[in-house]
Amino acid sequence: MSKPGTDASLRRLRAGLVGGGRGAFIGAVHRIAVELDGQALLVAGALSADAATARASAADWFLERAYASYTDMAAAEAAAADGIDFVIIATPNDLHFPVARAFLEAGIHVVCDKPLALNVAEGEALARLVESRATLFALTHAYTGYPAVRQARDMVRSGQLGALRKVMVEYTQDWLMEPLEARGNKQAAWRTDPARAGLSGCVGDIGTHAANLLEFVTGTPIEALCADLSAFVAGRRLDDDANILLRLQGGAKGTLVCSQIACGEENRLALRVYGSQAGLEWQQQEPNTLLYKPAGRPWERLLAGQSYLGAAARAASRVPAGHPEGYLEAFANLYRAFMADVRRVALGQTPACDYPGVREGLRGLRFVAQAVASSQRGSVWLNL
């Protein structure tokens, strides 16, 4: 909502951040992405549960207002004439629901890291809260912001590939191939702790990105899954590797592989989509390239920034063709769409909601829950 006595459609927006302070990679990503277009400025934060870290982190970024807790921040910012227009949640998973609830109930728009909440029950409660009011909610499945991904979505959904037959998606990393959680690594510690991460480690952390990318590009929901989850590192309480068979609505089949113990892999998110007339391939580590594979003809290499791409892909490109752009720009594309909606709401207009939201978040939580249940029951097929 716009603040009393102000018009959010006519000024730079004010953003706040919960979590993401010193030692957290994602906080700086949010700060850069939200400010990239000059449409908003990060002005307030409760950046750590540790008061000293919170103060130091706020000082690092020259924030106008630093808070010791997110509850203090929500109350103060909602009451201030120059309070924030929206908050960014970049905490461990167990805090997503209570922090989002506090700001939504204060009438402040929310941008939240995935997952939506710690479990399905929390996610359903948050979905009801979001849908009961005019406050906006976005979930940062940032990979949907790439120009090539937008192009792939348009090509698949327009029928250029023909009838959808097979989809293969993988997200592999190697950063947890050693027991870093036992060696003082803060990021590894909470991601491998069921109380803070939730039911799953690898599937919850990166498998949800893969599932969301698949559904975003194809426009086709995953209907059922059969999962085999493993914890290869001795003593680890949550999965660090998963192999999942998929059945999609309409009859297409697929596979989803995710791993955080894949030696030598950095951040390999890759998608292949096959139809009756053509195929597509995209890899996040080469984000500006989309391979189009028409039946009986040479492959085509489609590049971000080129005039032959569709309108959605062209709108997502920020630099001239041939200039590298990537993760930060894709992240900023979600913020650009979200902030445009903040301005629309301030004017009493209908938001466009061209970004992942609470419903995508709820699908992600159900995907994780069913993957875990399938694996625990001997890799049986379960409906999503």
C-alpha cells in the first residue's frame, strides 16, 4: 500500500530488508537487484538476529533505519509517513512465514525468497492471508527473469515445438559434497537443519527452482512424481541428492535431477524441452543462449538482445546484443515487474503479477512434501 500522505506512483519507492546481512550472499544480490533500475532505494533493515551484526550490516549499506527485530521494523515502518513500500525477506526458511505475516498484516507489500514457508500448512495459511487483502506478494524464482527463458516460454506455449512430449531439467552443485555444516559454515548449517530448512535439503533448496522453471516454460503442471532422495554425506539429516521421475498434465513425461554433491559442478541449472516438432535447450551458466532444435533442420542458436526474439524476451534484455548479462539482471527483472505493480496498486489499478507469487510458492512446498514422501515410501508414484 502507498504510505499516508504520499503517492507511490510519483516517487522512488522505499524498500526494507529482513535478513541478508554480513555473511549472507543473497542479501547483497537483493540490494543490487532492487536498486538496479533506480525505481527503489533500500532504506531500512533488520539484517540479522544478532544485534551487533544487524547494526554493522546496516552501516555497511548506509541504511537510514536499522532495527533489532523484524517485529519492531514492521510496526515502525507501517506507522511512519516515510515508511517502506515493500519488504524483502532473505532469511532462513523457518522465518519466511512469520516475517511475511508480520508485514502483510501491517499492510506492507512483500518480496520473499523461496520457499514460501517451512511446510505446506504454513504455506496454505500464508496463501489465505495474501489472497484476503490487496497487499502484493512476490516469490524470487529469479531464473524466470532471464530473456532466453522468457523466449523459451513463448515458443513452447505458442505451439512452436508441437505437442509436448518430454522435459528434462537438472540443477547440480558441489558445494555440499563435504560436511561443511560441521565445520562452522553458516549457510550449510541452516540448510542441513530440518528445524530451519524444512522437510528437505537439496530438493527444497534447488529442486524447487528446477520444478518452477519447468512449469514456467511449459505452462504445464507436474501431475505426479516418483522420487529417490539420498544423503550421501555421512551424518547429514536432509537429502543432498535427488532423482525424480515426472508425469505432466496432458501426458508428457519428464525427469528432474538435483544434487549438491555433484563434484565439479558450480551452479548448473539446465532445461531441455522436447515436442513433436522441435526441441529447446537452455543452461543458466550460458544464460544468453537458447538452442532451438527443429525436426529435420539445423539447430538455431538464439541470442538474448536480438531483434528476432519475441516481445517478452526483448523487454527482459537490458544491454545491447553481444554484451554479457545474467543473474543480477534476471533478478532485477522480477523487481521491475513487482515495483510496477506497487505503483499500479497505488493508483487503484489491477496488478499485472508477471512474477512468481504465493500460488507458485505453494506448488513448490507441495512438490517438496510429495518428493520426500515418495522416497520414504520406496519411490512410489504420488500425485502432486
